[in-house]
Amino acid sequence: MMLIIPAIDIQNGKCVRLLKGNLDYLKIYYDDPLVPAKLFVEAGAKAIHIVDLDGAYGKGNNYKIIKQIIDSCPVEIQVGGGIRSIEKVEELYSLGVERIICGTAAINNPEFVRDVVDLIGSKHIMIALDHRNGELLTHGWQENTKLNVFEIAKEIERNGAGFILFSSADVDGTLLGPDIKNTRKMVNSIKIPVIAAGGISSIKDISEIEKTGVYGVVIGKAIYEKNINLKELLKK
């Protein structure tokens, strides 16, 4: 069974969603992110995906709230957003984060991945690979590296990372459906587990993404906009 991972994006202490990662298109869903976190656990979620948007955009962090969620929710918590130093990895791991998601730092510096693996082990490190038309994006999708995302994934795997978080910038937050073609290609390119994110809008989308062989899928906006009933989904 594919792992279903509901998402919580946090900015200024609030639970929000963006459109294609754009801060200009931001919608607040909950003033307190702990509220949806508890609802997700009550619905039967085994893991929660948290993105610290303030961290991602270099505007501080929301570690205090993340710690509250970890202490209140007995499920796996994976966290990403601006984690570009060993110190931040250590801090989040000490809070009880199960999977730490790194992006830009891992791509710019292969040694960073190896250092993190040595520090906390492969199973606790996930590398976020975001793309547009197969080209790798970094710095919160603001920079196009022109690098082939599938080749980078192979390098990340060689460096010891335990998971890949794969998403398309063109569908994230749009409810237009997931990037099936490239997700399947990513799953077939590497041996480590792939978690897909972005574009999920319906139960049908979930069925389609599961056929690609992904380990799990992150779902955000579709839950908040009530396109998907998480409790009903997790009963299947």
C-alpha cells in the first residue's frame, strides 16, 4: 500500500498553501497548524509532510510549531524548507523529525549529502528534486539549473540518500493532476524509494500515481479544498 502523506505548509506560524510555490498566491487555511495535524492523525495518517516556508525563503523558521506537532502527533514527521546546513539537520533531528528533506544544499554540494548520511543515517534523509520539463530547479523553484533531474537523482542515490521527494513545479498547488509520466520515469531511474508531490486533485489521481510504483504521495490542497476526504481515503 502506497503511503499517503498529508501536507502542512507553514508561513508566519500559519497553515497555508501556495500556487506553484508562489508567495503572491497564498491562502491561509488554519491559524494554528497543530489543528490540521491532529485532524490528519485522527483520520488515520501514518506520516505528515511539513514545509517550513519561512525557512525555504530565508525568513526565519517555524521550529517551535514543528516541535509542538511532533510532540502532539505520534506519527512520522518529515520536514523540509531551507535546510542547507549540518547545524539545521542536527537541530531538526534532535526535535524528533523522522525524515529531513534537503534540496538546494544537496544539489550544490554532494559532500553535504554524505555528511548528513554519516550523521543521521540514510533512512532519515530525503532529497527534494523539483523540476520543470525535466530540468532541476533550486532555491525554492526560483533558479533553473538546466541539469537533468533524473541524472541528478542517480548521483543523489550514489551519495547515500534514503528517499527522493519528486515534484513538478508546473502542477504543484494547481489541482490539475500529478506528473505521471515523469514520476514513472523517476521511479524507474533509481532504486531508492520515491515520494511524489504536486497536483493531486482526486481519488483517481491517487490511483494513477500509485501505478507508477512510488513509495508514497504527498497531498495538500486537495484535502484543504475538500476534493479528497482523507479519512475515507485511508480506509481503502
